[in-house]
Amino acid sequence: MTYHDVKANRREILASVSAAGLTLTFAVAPKANAEDAGLKPLNAYVRVAPNGVVTIMAKNPEVGQGVKTMLPMLIAEELDVEWSNVRVEQAGNDPKTFGRQFAGGSMATPIHWDELRRVGAVARAMMIQAAALAWNCGPGDCTTTPGNVVHKPSGKSRTYGSLAMACATITPPDPRSLTLKDPKAYRIIGKPMAQYDVAKIVTGQPLFGIDQRQPGMLYASIIKAPVFGAKVASADLAAAKAVKGVKTAFVIEGDPNGLFPQGMIGQGLLPSVAVVADSWWAAKKGRDKLDVKWAEHPTSSQSSKGFAAQAKTLAAGKGQRTARNDGDVDAALAGATKTVEANYFYPFLSHANLEPQNCTAEFKDGKLEVWAPTQNPEPGRQLCARTLGMKPEDITVNMVRGGGGFGRRLANDYMVEAAWISREVGAPVKLVWTREDDMQHDHYRPAGFHHFRGGVDAAGNIVALHDHFVTFGTATTAVSSAGMPGSEFPAQFIPNLRYEISAIPLGIPTGPLRAPGSNALAFVFQSFIDELAHAAKADPLAFQIKLLGDKPVVGTAPASYGAARMVGVLKAVGEMSGWANRGKLPKGEGMGVACYLSHLGYFAEVAHVAVAPDGAIKVKKVWVAADVGRQIINPHGALNQVQGSVLDGLSEALHQQITIDAGRVEQNNFTDYQLMRISEAPAVEVKFVITDFSPTGLGEPALPPAIPALTNAIFAATGKRIRSLPIQTDMLKA
């Protein structure tokens, strides 16, 4: 993965004035792009009203990860205002002004940590300059207290509100010339803040995509083929149209070239039938009356049982390609003191957002406006433009808070559906998927099969490891989120290591789910490393530390691995959990450990479980040690993200799977796709290990190690290995 430094120069910063006061604008596009394109429209982040209230724009979509709070905190800190005087507004989708706006990859912190603090610092410097001009003194004679500029020699002060208009004449300083606050002086960063919209959330005020209303709005429900991509063979619409309240029903042929447009994560306008009514319930009743026949489709030959059979055959042979080959694996295995061989499997998963997919759209006078709980608004705008034959500049996308994302809302199929229906009926339309729609037309976390061989020597070192990974795609390219890099840990730490990959063709749509790739790979690799630790008769936590070695960093960017950082969190979680005393646990209880580097975060976790004689599993507690750099921006949000990620991972391991039969998803609701219940949720204790590295994101990296920590704990409690998910409690019976 390549990361670009984000720079700006004096030409890219300006202040403008309006009746509301100061609007600070600041461009954060990469410098090379700015030079190529000239001076672009600039990012508007800050408004200071005459009464001193500061409004800060939140540029990225909010789907529960807390960026609507966290990103404005960065600006407010350096601007030097009271958080109680800050108001936050959701920015619209405007890539020319704000650059890329998206929610995914735990990238909000790494991308914005430095730049948004400088936005606040520039605004503060302009306030100081305006006051210095008014007092006929040098800027060095001035400082700030929250919301005020103070003249140090005399002690007199001016409020930001009184200076806002004067800032229109101030030339902004180069943001790179400004000295940012010493962290010891932080008053906002590092302090726990509730999510900005929490009062609206808990009181049920309209806030989410599903809450949107527009004058004259109609409601739509849409049905697609059980087999992904199958066309409508015939549709009798009369019964649906006869339902009271139904305005119309019609067939959508779909975009034949749009099932997997480049860069769109397998989304497009699929063949379907839409029913439009004056209420959603009427639209749903009309849809239930439809008589639709679907055309045959090649994907109908695919099934979970068929995938397993193909994987078994492929795993027995040579891989279609080799992702990594270090040393001589076969010779090292032949000379190993102890060898272990094991097959692992993880299933397809649905995102299961609590708020199903939805979008409100209004097509009028050749223009389109949409209100969408999307994680990726600009690709949605481009998708609508391409599918409807419109100019992107004729489409406005309003970002609305999403009730969970986890990667599902990176795709925008629901957006283009709503747009198409609105144009068809000539009125504003709110499209809402049913829970069954959401479950059976997801972009699933792909399943995977791993055949491992590993060996340890007499000193307890791993001398060889071989993984033949059977995934989905072609011999050269995996489908979305189904790949594995050659640098996957423990690559670079074992002298003889080979990763082979084979692939099964797939007609089921896939896409990123929270901690893409990592959520599956951590389970299989960390579980198998635990197997090798027990083969070596070693303490699993000490075995991991020994494997990591004594070099601070192994490998080179972009595949470098901070071994010392991982050792640090392993030692921390061992102390937190009382790992050394695990031998005193009662019969049927055990502790397991796992660690993983995901989305720039180093995490180690220990799970404590009790397994009853009937195989029932009780996760009693999980400890998490996390290294995400030198600063936790919002401890309240950070704790929520880590704890939520752990529970998410445990839920996946204990319950969740999507199975395919005849090209169809068999699960359709929470009755057969169970999520973790409150009564199952363990306490999750979190410690942030502070290190001198740039801050990184927290939406995803805590999830991957939770699953193998759980399965390794089950082995410690029962002596039975979990090599297939979700966990089948029948195999754990005494």
C-alpha cells in the first residue's frame, strides 16, 4: 500500500467573508495534483459567527465510527476554542473542495491528523493577526485563550466573534510555518467526547438515511433475482398495481455492462422489478403480489458444497500461482523435529447493517439530487452519472448518517436504483430494502480454504511453513477482498516459507467487510501458529514473542513490520490478563492469545472462555493491548471502536455464515443469521500502549485477533481445535 504525503502552499489558502463571519478555506489535495491543475476550489472548514460560536465542517461520511466528532476535534484544538462553543455540520459531497471523502480503511486519522490541525492553527494565527492590527502591535505580543485573543502586555482581549470580519483582510500564513501545540497543552484532543449526534440518536430524531423525507415523496420497494444477476424472464405486474396506494410497477432491465464496473466494488444496476407507492408498506404489499419469472443464469450451478469439493481437489495439487517462496520448505519440513498439518475454513459473511440499504432520490429538470447513507459518495455519483447517462456535475449527493457501514456502504447499488426509479416516475422517491433484500443481495466477505503444513525444530523454532490458500477468482486475480499478500505474517520471520494460491470461479458478489482480508487471515494464521506452539510444547505467548525476534523492524516499506511494537502489546496483554496464572483456571476454562497487524495498528488480545459439558461456550472476558501511535484523539470513541470490533469478531466466530445453494443465498434474516446477543457479550478491557509513531485509525484493527484468541482459548479449555467457522458447539461436548 502506498501512502502520499499531503501538502499545501500559500496559494492554496485564503479567507473569505460572508454575513456569517469568517470562512476559512484550506486545500489538502496532494501538492503535485494542485500544481498540475492550478489553484482549485478550496476546502471550507471553519465559520466563526459574531457571537463566538464556531461551526466546523465534518468532511467524511459518518457511519458510527465517530469521525463527525473526531475530525472537528483536531481543528478545534489548534483553533483554541471551547468544545462547548463548537457546532458540527456534515459537509456535502464535493471532491473539488474537500478532496476524497470516504469512510473506510481506518484512514481518517492517518490522512487528517496533521492537516486538519493546521487548518485550526491557520485560523488561530489569522485571529491573532487581526487583533494585532487593531491594537497596533506585533503578533508576538498576542496569545489566545479559548475563543479570545489576548494582548499579553496589557491583558486586554477581543473575542473571535468580534475579529471574524476583520480576518477578511488578513493574508493567511503558510500552514507549514506554524508551530502546532505541544500535546501537553491539549484541552480537546485526548479528552473523551461523546459522539456529536448522540442526543438525536438516543431520542430517535430524524438523522439516518432511512429517516429522510422530501415534499411529494413516493416510496419504492425492489425485487431482484435470487441468483445474482439473473434477468427478468417475465413479470405480471397487474396484481401489484391493484394494491391500494400503489402508483406503478415496472421492470428494470439493468445495466448489462454495469455488474462489475471498474473500481465500483462489484456494484451496478441489476435486473429487477420496482413497485412505487404512496407508503412503503403499500409498496411492499404490492411487491409481494408480483409474479416474476427469472431467466436461467450460470451462477445457479454454484454452491457452498461445490466450493468445498473444488477446494479439496485444488489444495491437493500445486498452486495456480506462488505468492512467496523463501528457502526450501520441503527440505525443512523433512528435517523438522515435529510437523503439523491442518485444513482451515471460514465462510462467506454478510455485513448485516442494522439499518438496511436505502436512498432518497429526486430527478427533476435534468438534475439529480440524492440523500444517501453512503461510505463512498463520489463513486456513487459517478455510478449514477454513467448509468443514467448524465454529467456528474448535474448530480448532487448529500451524505446522510448511516446506521452501520462495515464496508457494505462503499458500494452504491441502492443509490443508482433510487436514482433510476425517481427518473422513471418523475417524483422524489425513497427506496428502502427489506432485511431479506439486505441479507440476500450483499457484497459478501468471501469464504476461504487454507491447507497448512508447518514444522518446528528441537529448540522450539518454526523452521518451515507452507500455506496453499484456495480462494475465489481466477488463477491470477482474486475477487474483491479475497486476496492474500506475499508479506502476510509470519512471512519474513520464518526462513523457509511458501504461499501458494489457487482460485475457484465465483458468481457471488464480494466486497470489503470490517478489516477486509485480515478478519479471515488472522483466524487461520494465528490459530496455526498456536498449533505449532503446542507442538513445540511452548507457552503460546512466549512462542509469539520468540518468533518476532529482537529486530525493531523487519522488512522494508510497504511490507515492513514493526516487530518491537507487536512484542510490546503482547507483553502488555500478558500482564493485563494475568496470563502467567492461567494454569490455575478451573477445568473447562482456558485462555488463548493472538496478535495481528491490521490497518497500521498493532494489537494483541487474550480471551478467557468457559466451555460447558454440553459444548456451550461462555466468553468471560477479553483483554486488548493496542499500539496505534502517540495519541488517542477521542478516548471515548476509541474505546467504543475497540470494544465494538472485538464483539463483532466474536459474533462472526460464534454464529455467522452465509451459505450458497443453487446460486442463491440461503439465509434471509436474523433468525438464521444470528448476531451476538447482549447476554453473550463479555467484558472487554482495553489498554493503549503509547509509542512514538504517528496516530492511526481504530475502526478495524481490533477485530482480527479477537477470533483466534477465542478459538485458541477453546483449545486450551477443551483440547479440541477449531479449524472451521462458525464454531460448532456439538464438537465441544465432553
